[in-house]
Amino acid sequence: MPRHARKSASADVKIRQIDNPGGNKYEVEVIINVPDKKIVAKDSTMNVLAAVDIVEARLNGQVRKYKDDVLAHVGGSRGILAKLKQTFGRK
């Protein structure tokens, strides 16, 4: 997560057991509040650990997308030192 968002980010994690006649089901929901956005991932399966793993994978993708949108793409593949050398005509 970007440095500026770490202090103002908060997470709400909910794990519920749903009792069905055919067997229990577990529902996992995670809501992450970051500046200007709410990131939500939810899944329900028969195994609580599997549901947590699926939600984690979904959150990883969403947080990566958030970081790409928020962070400035500076320089591409060229570093600051390479740009400085280029301005002074050195290679």
C-alpha cells in the first residue's frame, strides 16, 4: 500500500458460519477503507481456510490495482541517475 495511505487505512474482517441442512458453510468478507476508495472481497465455501485464501488472492489483485492507480509512474525503466547523465550529455 502507498505510504500515505497506511496511516488512514482500516480493515474490517467478518467471518460467519452459515448453518445449512446439507452442511455448514463459511462466509469471509474483508473491507479495506483507503483514501478515496473502499476495497471489498467476499467468498463463501465449506472450508473456512479455503475461503480466507480466496479472499486474500482477490484482495492482492485489488490492492495492486489501487497502487497502480494511486502511485505516479516515474521514469519507467530509466532511473533518475540515467536521466541526469542524459541531460549533461554523458552516457
